[in-house]
Amino acid sequence: MREELKEHNLCFVVGMPKNGTTSLADWLTSIEDVSVHDVKEPHYFLPECNGHRGIVDYSNYISGFNKNKNNWFDCSTLYCFYDYSIEEISKVEGAKVILIIREPKSFLQSHFAQQYSTLDEIESDVNIAYRRNNSRDNTSCRDHNLIDYSKVIDYGAIIRRITARFNEKNALFIYYEDLIYRQHETLSEIAGFCNLKVDEIAALPKSNVRKNNPSISRYINRIDRNSRLISLFRYLNNKLLKGAFTSNRLELFMTKFGRNKLNVVLDEELINIIDSLIEKDRYVIEKHFGSLPVEWKY
């Protein structure tokens, strides 16, 4: 079933949302012999019941790559949260994985805001959301792992999940801060790890090209696209409004609308909790990623 995958150099770029994977995907797309999956985050290897699994059919997954290019990249961030997903991608012969992590307090604020803007999070205060007992009270959430914030920033568990399945030569660990602020050396390291032929290391794109066509299903993931109401709206939008309501504009509106209501300021107790988590796993983090970046301020 996976013979096509074995015929190419396949690399999975994983990590938490808002950690630079889209920017890296845009950069990879500019390399001649690289094919980044044409769905931004296909998440084919997520558990079957997961609401973020964008592609469920193997033939559709394969068709998202350019078969004439040798190096294939699947930048599905959420694989790192699941033992099942890491096990499945490790079964692809010769597959490699790149994990990107970010300073946890900044990441938590950004990730929480995104979950709220996509309607997966219903609590508007990050401190309350972090401490709640049961995230499953939110019935509109597609993936409760993503709003169980203590697990989302459990970097030690994520690292061990990957190292249990991938050896050192097939796993690369990158700090988000190095990717953004020390681009040349970090991108050179990525190119070398993936055996990419790059004459000159270009900078990361200043804007995310792959965000120009976001999936509206991120926000209204349970809607029936074949309903009469949606058909009528689509007709009016195309015929009378000349396509004014693009998914990109709607995403921008909903993101801003949601974030204006948020409290993403971490209280002192939560800051101390996060700091203690990082100190607990500092050894395993630095073993694989190297010394903590200066931006982490630990």
C-alpha cells in the first residue's frame, strides 16, 4: 500500500501549531527537487476518529505530492501528539522527522488564541482553560488533546514519543527561535539533514503563502456543505457579491473577532507551573535540541 512513499525521500515536519511549520513549508517549496503536500496539513496519519484528519483516503494523500520530485514533505503538525501517528509514520521505510518547539509561555498564549479563534476553545481566559478539569465539556472541539494545555506543552513526552520510534540519523530537533532568528545556520542544518541540494540558502518567506487559501472547515467543521442554506449562500456570493466573502477574509474576521475577547496574559502561578515543567524536562530537551535559546530566558 505504501510503495509510492518508499520510492521518495519522505520527511515529516511536526510540532505544535504556531511554531513555524508553515513558514518552513513555504521555504521548502522554493527548492527545485522538493514537493510539499499541496494540502497545508493533510494529517492523513492521525487516528481515524480525529476531527483534524483532512485526508482519509490513501490515493488522495499520494496525489498531493509531485511524483516527479524526489523529496516529499508532509508538514502535519499534530502527528507529534499521538503515539499512533508517530508509529505509523515510522513504518514508512527511510522516513525522517523534524520536530520544532517554541518557548512554552509564548507558545501557549499563541496556541490558545488560535484554538479560540477556530471555535475549538470556548473559554476566553487562558488561566482558567489551563486549570479546568474536563475539556470535553466543549462539544464543538475537534481534538481535545489540543485544548488540554498541560499536555500540549509537555515537551518531554513529545520528545520521548519521537525518539522511541526514530533513531538519531532520522530525527532532527529544531528550536522555533533558531528557525526565526538564526535562519541561515538552521535552514542549512535542515537542508543537510534532508540531503537537499541548495545552492544558496534563502531566507524564510516574510508572509505565509500557504495561508492564502485556508480551509473554512477549521471554523465551521460540523456544517453540512450540501445543505440548501449553504448552497444559497454560495450562489448569492458568487453571482451577486462577486465572491466578496472569500475564506481568507472570513478567517481574518473570525480570528480578530475572537482574539479581541481573549485574556492571554498568564498569571504568576501559571508561569511558575510552566517554568517547573521545563526545568523537569530540561535535560531531555537540551540533549536533543542543544542549549536552550537565549529567548527562552531560563
